[in-house]
Amino acid sequence: MQKAKIEFEYEIYTTIDELLTEDKDLLEQARKVTATAYAPYSKFLVGAAAILQNGEVVKGTNQENASYPVGICAERTLLGTAAMSHTNVPIITMAIAYNNLNGKSDVPVSPCGMCRQSLSEYENRTGKPIRLILSGMEGKIFIIENTGNLLPFSFSGDHLLGL
Ligand code: THU
């Protein structure tokens, strides 16, 4: 029997002012775009902004539905837009912010399981890791160098090919 361990490091910042200018700008865009979320049911407005390898910025917000499971998260809205407008261009960094109209928005949240799978597919497809900046509308910020860290043992197309 063998034992294995998976661990990863991430960065924690106390305020947005500690970030590099480019990161600060991307997080500000993610926070701002939360205003375009359609979240009448959860009142949890999520905004994502990503900078691509070609320098373009793509954004996404969550879009809910009266038939709850039909709703889509901000991250997957963004990924669909990026894949369509800038096909196969890697995402360098994605900032994800939220504005919770039910209460505080001052601790970072991380992508849901379904979004992690989508992010993983995008990373595999473009061959580049996606760096994540996670935060609310204020307070602490987490930076994770590689989204793949959030989904160990991920399922990928390689498994389908038997590779
Ligand atoms: N949501 C996102 O858009 N991204 C996440 O990472 C977590 C959750 C959305 C889905 C739903 O519209 C609302 O937030 C509450 O779950």
C-alpha cells in the first residue's frame, strides 16, 4: 500500500491595493460587471473577467432561470464567450467576484464543481493553465496559479481515448 498527498499553495492578499496593477484592474472589472448578472432568485451576483493571451478581456455574469437548474454561472458564460470570440486563445488570468445582495461580500468564493470541470476542459483545450483571482466586493483576495489545482483527479478527454 502506498499513500499519496495532494497539496497546493495559494496567495492571500488583505486588500486590492496589494495586487499588481494588471490584477487589480481585472478584479475591478469583475466586481463592476457583477451589476449585469441576472440573479433575481439567489440575489447572488457573480462577475468574471479574464485576460486572454491576445490581450483581449472577456467577461461573464451568472444568468439565472425560473427553472433553477437552467441557470448558468458567470465562469461558464465567460468561457462560452471566449471560446466563440477568440477560439483556442488561452486565458491567462480570470478574476471572479460576487456581490451578495443577501449579506456581506467580503470573503473570496471559488468556482462551483461544474465550473471547475469547464475550466479544466478550457485549460486542456488551450494547453495553458488559468490563473485565478478570487474575491468579493471588498476584503481578502486569493490568487491561485493553476485552476487545475482546484480539481484533482479531474476527468478529461484523454480518458475517453484510453490514453
Ligand atoms: N454562481 C456563479 O455564477 N459562479 C460560482 O462560482 C458560484 C455560483 C452563481 C450560480 C447562481 O446563479 C448563484 O451564483 C447562486 O448559486
